[in-house]
Amino acid sequence: MRLSEYLQQLNTLLQYHRSSGITHYPHDGGIEQFLRAGSGDQFHPPPADGGACGPKESSSRLSVSAEVKEGLTDVDAVLAALVEEVAVCRACSLSLHRSTVRVGKGGRSRVRLMIVGDWLRCGSDTGLPDSVLFGVEEDRMVARMLEAIHLPLESVYISNVIKCVVPETCQPTADHIRTCVSYLQRQVALLEPECICAMGLVAARALVNGSLPLSQLRGRLHSIVNGRGRQVPVMATYHPSFLLKNPEMKKAAWIDLQGIGRRLKLLP
């Protein structure tokens, strides 16, 4: 790859970070470890101690198989229990800064597509409607994307890697991501989506790879194994917040969406 291409990718990444409210990079061992992670399936549970950022996580975090054994076989019941669990979660320091939590929204009976973002940011001057997951304008863009590939909203479930809604000045770390990703794992195993769309670098790396830039992850289908041992295809693409500030990248995102549409047999 030529130097100009590397510089273009670096510029794209920096613009995304800036649009996400990142103004500096902390020199943190957890960040270095997350960025150095090798290739392969990164969809693994976090360490039992919850990482350096918080106390040992509660033993109440059950796997999907354990939830089924305990009688919570109804999807709505399990998701409702998950919301209650996240609301009282103190596994990492984000619980000290969050204004609320957003676990996810969307269809349940047959999830054709699961969309995963990073986390929801909330400004100090305005509140957000309970239905918002990526941001008001960001959610509207997602709706337009789904309409473009002829996928009804009731067939889609939307969530984030991090469930806490935090101020724009709060920057989650790699330890926070590793601590919270088990909730996402359980959602994937429970809902069994036909396909997953990872929007943004955080979601893409949490799901499919811990080292490559988003520009190298997007444009092709990856595969992960869910909690039930089944293969799930994953398409990485740009987050709506990045696309709103960098509209020239919408063409690339549309290529990714078309790949999802073809996978779901919605597009020729």
C-alpha cells in the first residue's frame, strides 16, 4: 500500500475520532493492549475481574444457556431481565458518569439484521428521547439506510457495544469495552440475527478484529461464532456520526449496505 493511502486512512480515522468528541489520546496500558490485539475472532468474554477500571463483575451475568436453563426462554423476558441487569451494573467506572443506559431496541421474533454501534453520547444541555441509540440525526440516517435496502424496521435490532449513556466529554477505554462486551455477546446469542452490521471502529474491532483499521475491515463479510456455536456474518462500515460529518464517505457505506442487502437476499 502506498504512503498516500496510509495517510488517507489515518486522516479518515482522525476525523472519525474528532467527530466522536475525542480530543486527546490517553497513554493507557489497556488502550495499547487493545490496539495490539492480534487477528482472529475477538468476540470473547472480558476478564473475570472486569479489567483495571472497575470491581469484579457480578456473578449475575449469565450466559444464554444458563438463562434458558433457569426458565427464561422467552426472548422478551430475557431482554427485559438484561435491561434491569445493565441498569444496576457497576462492573466498571462508567457507571459513575452515565446519565442512563440504553440496551437496544427493535424486532425480536425474527431479527434479520443486528446493527451495533459504539456508545451513545449525551450533551449536558439537552436530553435524548428514550428511543435514541446513536443520536437523533444518526438514527434517522440508519432508518434511511434500512429503507434503501428494503429492510423493515421490525426485522432489525439496534444496540451499542457500551450500554451506558455518557457525557460527550467522557471517553470510554479499552477496559470499559472489554467489560461491557459480554452484554452484546448475550444479545447476539439470544436474538440470533441473520447478519450483523458493525458501525464504527469500536464495534468492528470488538466483533471481528482487534488490529486492522476500519478502512481494511469494511467492504467484505466477516464471520463470528455466537454463544450458541453458530456462524454469523458481520459487515463493518462507518458510523452515522462519521458519515454526517464526512458525507464523501457515504458512497463507501452504501457499498457495504448493498453487501448486506445481497446477503439477506433483499437486493439483486
